[in-house]
Amino acid sequence: MDADLKLQIDALYKAAPASVMSIVGAVIALSIFWSEGIPAELMVWFVVVTATAVVHLGSAVMRHFGRPAAFTSRHWARLVCGIYGTSGVAWGAGAAFMIVHGSVEQALVVCSLITGSVTVSFPAAVYQRAYNLFQFPALLLTCGGLLASGIAYSNALAIAGVLLCGTLAMMARGLGTQLTLALKLSRENLRLVSDLQERKAALEAANRDLEIQTETDPLTGLGNRRRLMRVLRASSGALGVLLIDVDHFKSYNDTFGHAEGDTCLRRIADALSRTTIAGVTLVARYGGEEFAIVVDARDHHHVRAVAEAMRKTVEALHDEGGSALRRVVTISVGVALRGAAEDKTITQLISEADERLYDAKRAGRNRVHDGREQRPKRAAVA
């Protein structure tokens, strides 16, 4: 129930700026009774009404900033009930005093002010207790003043005021229940929206993780063939594709074992990835001991320079301090290029790079072949 009470008090305090109208009404009432001999009681009444409105506004500001921090919803409920009750008694007592001591015209203005104050404060029905603490004393004390005034039709006006008081109480009860329900539904909707947003974010994160997993080679951490194909399909215009094969890798595996072979592939993958050359779009593991590089092809010389840099980096691995390679390892590279005006398909590019890779291996390995070299005689390649 504290959660519902908090919703009610929050809604009640959103109407706090209407307290300014209480000060305006008090100024109007005081002005119609202004004279050199204005009763001291009215001055006291004006101070009480104004002070109550200021306290209401001040407490709204404090609540907005969460002060005092120790206040619970029940503390705020007691405070706001005290404010509405004090304001209701002040307005009712002041209206009764002014009706009894004023003229018919002045009584008419006062009755209008009371009716207006009750109407303006009706949104407070969201918390019925606070609203009734205002409207009951404000209307009933005004009706008492009408009965005591003896002005024409005062009895009829007093009866009408009592009936209005009862009617407003019943309306406030029904409206308060509906408003509280609406606030609860609004709170629940906000919670559901927040849950949906959190689940959406979690689902998107899971999808990203899944996409990364399905496009990542588990041994080397590079993109796999699926990612390679996606990148190639998304590429347009000038493009270079390098296919790389580790020379004599079967011999390395047979000599040192599969665990060392895996270490070798990881070291080569790391070396290819850290070869920082402009234009490299993707480094991927194509399968087995083969790798693929996608290059933003500026021209033929640039693509070949990328291939040569990759070859030299791998060849130098064994000489690096703390190398995990058991012997010198080299690579052969096949290069395929698509010019900006050409319409080669992805299949054609890969096929062309693959053919030139085998040309490089037939020519003696540890070299780059881009189709401009003299093609070696075909022979079986291990």
C-alpha cells in the first residue's frame, strides 16, 4: 500500500502550484474588506492562508529534491493532510467571519471565492483524505457563517452548501479510486516498458554475441569463412583478395604434434592481424592452414605490397624473442584484384586468388603470386 500512497502523494504534489491561487484569493478577499479600521482577525487570517500556501509550495520543492531523506510516504501524507486541513479551516473560518461582518455584496464575493477554491482543489481527490480535510471545513464553516448572517436566502444557501459538500465527498471518493487505479496502471505500464527495454537490450546483446560466435574462428579468434563471405558480399568497387597457405604445415604437424600445430596457426593469425597496413578490411581463417585477407584495392602495387608485408611478417616470426614456433614457417600468397570498372563476382575473385596461391606454391613457396609473374609448370603441390 505504501507504493499506492506514494503515487497518490506524487500526484497531489503536482498540483501544488495551485496554492498560488489561495494567496490570490486571500488578496481579493482582503481588498474588498480594506478600510482604515480593518479587523485584526482578517490580518491574522490572511497571514495564516498565505503561510499555509507558502509551506505547501516549499514542501513540494523539498519533495522534488528528496528532502528530508528520512521522510517516507506516510510522513509526506501526514504533512500534506496537515496543510490541506489548515488551509480548509482557515478559509472556512475566514469566510464565515467576512460573511457575518460584511455586506451582502461582500458575502457574494466570499461565497464565490470559497466555491472557486473548492473547485480548484478538486484534483486533490486523488488522495481523498487530504481533499476532504480541505473542503469539509471550508464549506461547512462557510455555511455556518451564512446561517449566522441573517442575509436573504442564507438558509437556502447554507443547505445548498451542505449538499455540495456531501456531493463533492462522494465524487471525490469515486474519482479518487479511479485516479489511483489509473496511476497504478501507469506505473505498471512503465515497469513493463522498462522490462521490455531491458529484455530487448539483453536479446540484442545475445544476438550480437551469437553473431560474433558464428562468425569467429574458435582457434585463432579471426573471422571465419562465414564472416569473409559476408564482408565480400557487402564490398563493391575495387577490391583485393589474398589467399594464404602455410607452407609445409602437414610436416610441421607431423613433426611437432597437433598442439604445436595449433600454436603455430595462432601465432600466424596474430602476426597477420597486427600487420598494420592501410586498406586491410578483414583478416580471416579460410580453413585448415589457409587464411584470407580482404584489401581495399587502391591499385595493383598497393595490394601486392600488403601481400609482401604479410609474407615477411610471418617469415620473421621464428626470429622474434620468445617465439613459440619450433622452426621457421613461411607462407605462400595468391592475389586476385577487381578493378573499379570490373564486374568480377566473389566466386571469380576467390577462384582466381586460389589459382595464384597454387602458382606461388608451385614456384617454390614463400612468395606472392599476383598473375603478373611467369606461371610455373603445373606439378603436384603438397
